[in-house]
Amino acid sequence: MTEKKSLQAWYNEGRFTYDQKAVINKFGVNDYYPKYTLQDLRKLWYWNDILLRNAYKLEKSFGDQPVYQMNFFSAWWNNNLIIVISGEDVYLAKLIVYEMPHREMNEIFEVFSVGLGTLYEVKNKTSEWIEKLKEDNPILCGICTMKLNVIYFDDYNSPAFPVSYGYENEKIKRIEVDFNSARWNPDAHFKPLDIAMVFNNEWVHACVYLGWDRDNNEYKVCHARYDSSLNKDLVRIESWEKFLFGVITPYQRKIIRYHPVIAFKKTDEIIKHIAKCVEGEENYYSRSNLKKGPFRIRSYGNYENSNNCENFTNRCVLGLDFSELNERKKDASSRARELNIQENLGKTNYQLDKLTSYIPWTTINKIKEHRRSSGYENFEIMRDGIKMDACIEVQPKTNIFKRYG
């Protein structure tokens, strides 16, 4: 069992400096009681730097409201989560989601409104929210709205082009990456199972990034595409280089990463559905009986019946059956829409499960191997020797969201 001691006892052993102990005190940890694991206390010290660095977002979100309680915890999809309870007469609970920088990827820091009520109501709900965030579909935990706001942009040079998700915060983060760097080293810019979209000024293509193929010394993606030589629609695992073919032009070009900040689906479920689309390709593009086929055939003349590369990535990664490109082509005046996440997830996952009557283990294992080769098999991320799966509840003594003081 992990040893627990008071903060002062750990300090006396030389585990913290005086300044580090003062930081931990700021979070409401008494010097002499109760007792904590060293890992739990280190997490507070580590988080202080993150909170100060993102103080502008926190001040905008919380204002001058006193912080009553902070629950630091981990889930299978992220080791760095906090539910914060703030307020006086009426109390507000918010979820902070943080992902540390990795390779060429910047840190991600988002704040989501959770609930509102009396202190008793919000405190009692906290443990329930935490448990739901650890389930297979964290996006359905009930602490965030079940609607996904999809906002479209026409301006190619807009920092939000072609689509963003959310108004004040993003459940799916849109990140434009350096084209030339990502072209040669996508592993530095994408995590396996991220959605990648490539644009020039006339053309767009989307895929699910899979990672490094050690056997063939190439980066792998899975995408839905049309093969003119075969006159056939395909769902294939192919190289990143082949995916980019056709978009490397002298014209404007960009690569965009879409990364769920709150997970929509369990990792194993995403991988299974990608594999089912690959091995159940004929069913995915069912031509014999469209009414019985799970997905409608792609038709360039009728966008309502589209089944393009964006539909594929959104179905597999998010469990949502829509295409940004075709939504706009159907209704050019539309600038936004709402998707019911719960309804979409249930229906789409059921349809993907039906593509094959068996579990395609060979393809699943290949996808998992690509992910492992890119360094994502073990989700625990270490930094400065701190294991980030610590869980601790504290009551801060000061407004810890102020940049100074």
C-alpha cells in the first residue's frame, strides 16, 4: 500500500522545498493533517504551474468567485482532470481538462460548465460525475450538454476554417499544424485516432491517423476514398504519403488536426469500428439493397445521400454520422447546426457493429501495433518523475485562479 504522511513529514524528509510546501498549502493542505501520499501532493505542486499559465481562461470562467473544493482525478482517457466547485450562495461546478504538450503538440486546456445548485447538491453530484467520466462514453456523462455545436466557416484563411465545435469551449479541438513539418513527420503533430483533414484551395480529404508501421517504415492512416481505376469506393489502411497524394500542389494548403478533448468513445471501440469498416467494406458501401445497407451509397449528384471521407472519420472516432462538407453543400446559407450526441452515438455504433458478423482481430491488432509503435500503448504519462494518476480532494484557502497573490 502506498505510504501516507502529513505534508510536514514529507517536507522534513526533504521531499519538498519550503516554496513547494507553500504552494501545496495554498490548495488548503494543512501541514500536519490529514495524511497524503507523496504522489498526491506532488500533483498539486505540478498543477499550480498549469493553473497560473492558464489564469486568463480561469479568471474569465470563474471571475472572483471563491473556490470551495477541487477534485483532482484520472480517467482512462485523461490523467489530468479537475472538477472545481466555486461560489457562495449558489455554487457552480466546472470540469477542467488538461493535456500536457507532447512532441510538436501544444498543451490543451479547456473548461466546461458542469452543474449549478446548492453546495449540498453540487458536492453530492461530484462523485457521480467523476464515475461517469470514467465510463466507456465520457461525453455522455451528463455534465456537458448532449448537443454538439458545429459551426461552419467559408473563409479559407480563417483560424476556424472549415469547422469548429463549440462556442465558448471546444469538445473537439481544432488545431492547424505546420504543413511541411506534418507532411514528413505526422507523428509529431497527431496522436493515433485523431482526425486529420488536408486542404488545398479546392480539395479536401479526411482520415483517421493510426501511427507508425514498423514493418514497412511508414506512417499509417485509414480513410474512405474512391478509386477511379477500379471504379469503386474503398475503406483502406494506407500510408500517410498515399493519403496526401493529390493535395501536394503549388496552391494554398493546410493540414488540420481534430482531437476530442472529452472522449466520445473507448479507444478499443474506435479501433474495432475502423477494422470493421475495412473488412466489411462491401457492407459499408452496400449497393445490393440500399434500404438494408447500414450506410447510404455515396453520390456526387445527390449530397443528401453522401457517404464520404468525412462521414467515415466522424462515425469511427466520434460516433456521429455527418459530413461538414456536405452539410454546407446541401444548404449554403447554413452556418451552424446542433447534433444530438447520445442519439447519434447509439445509432451509429450499432450500424458499425453490424458491418461484420465477427470481430476482425487481425486488422485490430495491426492498428494497435501502429499505435504502440508511436508510443501510445501505455497511457500513463510521466513528467518530472510525477505519476499523473493521483486523485486528491482539497479546499483551497485562496483564490488559486488569480495570476498573482
